[in-house]
Amino acid sequence: MRWDERKEVNPAQWLAGHDFIRESLRSTDWATTPLGPIEGWPQSLRTALGICLQSPTPCCLAWGPGRSQLYNQAYAQLCGEAGSAAPALGQDFAATWREAWPSMRSSFECAQRAAPSLLGNQRVLIDRQGTREEAIMTFSFVPVCDESGGVGGVLVSLLDPEPAALRLELDRANEELKQLGYTLSHDLRSPLRTLEAMAHMVVTEHSPQLPGDAQALLNQIARGAKKLADRIDAVSRVSRLTRAPLSRRRVDVATLVGSLVVELRNAAPERHIDVVLGELPEIDGDPELLRLVFANILSNAFKFTRKVTQARIEVTGQRQGQHVVYYIKDNGAGFEMQYAGKLFGLFQRMHAESEFEGAGVGLALARRLVERHGGTIRAEARSNEGATFSLALPA
Amino acid sequence: MSAHILIIEDNEMSLALAEYLLRREGYTTSTAVDGDTGVSLALENTADLILCDLDLPSMDGPEVATALRTHADWRAVPIVAFTAASMNEQQRRSLVGTFDGCIAKPIDPGSFSSAIIPYLMPTLRASQG
């Protein structure tokens, strides 16, 4: 670089603009860095930096033998610079990508020798909303000539990965999830079931030797272990069902709901419930999974009308554009709408366990299954005035 | 006289539960927490039944069973596998020939002691069983 030929240029002109990167570029004391005072930067560096700052993708100019970094806002965000300071400005590019540098180095140096290169699908750590996360990115390295005709720096652009790489990444994540499911059911559930059995046996077989409060504690241990093991079973089940492939067919919802109502009535023969079934249009969907959706919502309607003198449940449906919306309305316990956000969360309950039994799994599962069908589920309710669930499913 | 049962299981909780349930029925038990120890104890030929976990550190369950069956000093007694409930039919079938039978884990206290009965000579069965 022929620094002797440089002309003084006012950075206020070519670095005009108020985004935090331009402001940081102007306010940094470059005189103490390998790049030297900003007024003396060569035209080649200024032009390349101009391209870099304008680039819509994360982009960085690594200049000189020290690979001093100058970069745009998108790149700053990726590196976790939240929009007020840019401490990586002027730092070594290799230090910013410390973890990936060993695999990135030869491509970078290739560009330093004037040959552009592309490094696909690198696993790197980037910043997402304040946390460092693994991501897959493709790096493009473009040599930038300086006034001497040699390579003054390398323009690095970060690109989103190719679809095939995303697919691979998704498969990997799914595999990990499956593995986690196995760990859950095998390594966590089993010892809990054993713990439950042991505590139960101590109470039932050795109660004469145990003081009453010790028995009560052991009972709690057994119940706690059972509850945890049940929850693990539920998580495994929800995860399995929400990953199962959909086998779509024409589903006769009227017959489906009719048979569920018969089952629920048979399970509680002592109750007198008015069940009104309106028109229930057919839809395309997975019959088994939709059966689970309706079973969960209907059994809730049966359960939460238990304390009402004249229980009434209405199931209706109507076509609305591309969707069929089904309404399941009851006059049961309902809930406070302010807690509606919790309703479809796993293990969330709206009523005390002593008042209405249940693990808080049914609606969480229903929501996931409805969403897998491309539909939505909503609930409207008032405390002690019943609830209406509406399911919108693609027709 | 009731049977002597050797339990080879590395999971302490399962081992403790199995031992408790068997002793409660009047059986004598001995235990090993890895395959190598299990094989040495089995070759002492004092056990009437061996319960063996599949997933053991170092030598695994099928290796234990195979080592015993091919050993010159082995006095054949039934070897029953502890299997995970998640095991599918095909995996279960692959155990035929190596093991005499299997009992699913986690151990169910209600059925465990009766599940081992078929593998014991009638004279060695616990009286309550």
C-alpha cells in the first residue's frame, strides 16, 4: 500500500449517515490502529467500505495484514452488537470468528491471494436476541485491490444457507429431539417408576413400624414420583403424536363426534347432559389425530359441566371460505379470560386439581394437532358461565 | 428349599427393588453390577436362575449369556433378560436363543415375583408364589 500517496479526505462526507455503525466508524480513534487515521484511508478502502455499508446482507471488510474489520449494521447484529457500540470495529476478523476460523482460514487466505472463494454451510456461533446460538452460514470471500494493484483486503459476505443444508440441519435437530425423547422415557421415567414403587411398598408393607408423619411423607414421595413419571409419559406422547406423519383422508366429523359423545356418555352413565349436535361438515385430515382433538375438547366439556345442574353441550360447524369452523360450547365452569393465554400450554391448569382432575395435557396436544393440520384453535369463556372452543380447520 | 437367584443389573434402584421383592418371597439372592462379575458368580454354579440386564457396562447382557452358554463349566440354568418397555417385537425376538425369556423394566412389584415362577423348577418355587 502506498500510504505516502494518500490524500486527506473528510470522513464526515463519505461516512455521512446516522446509523450506529457510521457513527462508530467516525468516532473511533483509528490513529492508534493498523488502519491509521481515517482521513488518510485510501480510496480503495473507502470504496470497498461504501459497498460493505450499503450491502443488505451481513458484510465485513477485513483490511490489511491484520485483517482489521470494518462492517455494516447487519454484521454487527450478527456479532451481538446491540446497536449502541461496535467494539469489534478494527479488530482481527479471525478473532471474531475464533471458533470457525480453523475451517475458514484457507478460503480467506485464498481471497488474499486474489482468488474469490465461497465457503458453504459453516456451523458458526452468532447472536440472536442476546444469546449466542449455533447457525449455518455460507461465507463469500472477495478480494479487494488497493492502489498498488495487490490485494488490500477481503470483502466477506455472510449468506443464508442453501435449502439442502437447512434440510440437513432440520433432520439433525429432529434426530436430537428423538434422542431426547428416548432419554426422557428411558433414563428419567424408569427410575421414577421404581422410586414410586419403592415408596409405595414401604408404606404398604411396613406401616406398623412407621410413625404417621413418616408415612405421610413417603406417600408424598410416591405421589410426586408418579406425577413426574406421568408427565414424562405425557411429554413423550405429545412429542410422538406431533411428529407423526399426517395421513390425510376425508373425515366424517359428524360420525366421529357422535361416537365420541356415546363413549363419554357411557363413561358417566349417572349424568344427564343435553348434547346438541348441529351440522358438522366433513374435512380432509388425519382421522386418528382429529379424533384425539375432538376427544380432548369434548371430554373437557363433559368434565367441566359436572357441577352444573342442567349440563348442556353444543357442537356445531360451518364452512367459512377455505375453512370449516367447529364450535364446542358448554355451560360449565368456564375460566377467566385473562388466563386464556395459559389454556393451551402443556401442564397448565385453570382449576385446582382437587376441583377438576387432569394433568393439563389434553388442550396442549389438541392445539399442536390442529396446527399440524394448518388450523387454529381458540377459546372464549367466562368464569362459571361456560366455554366455547372454536376449531378452524382447512376444508 | 427355595431358589438362589443371581441378579446382574447395573441400575442400583432396579437392583435394590428386584432384590427386595425376591427376598420377600423367601429366595436367596446374589448380585453383580457388571457383566464380568456376573459371569464369575454364575460359573460358581450356585444359582438356580439368572436375571440379567441387557445394557451393562463393559460386557453387555447378550455377551454375558453367550459367554456362559459356551463355557465348559456351565451348568445350564435359565437366563432371563431384563428388557426396556420401549423394546419392539423385533428386538425382543432377537433375544430368543440367547435368553430363556424376558421380564420388562421398570419392575412392576405386583407381577415381578410371579413372572419368574415359570423359569424355576417346581420344588424351588417360593411357597407364596
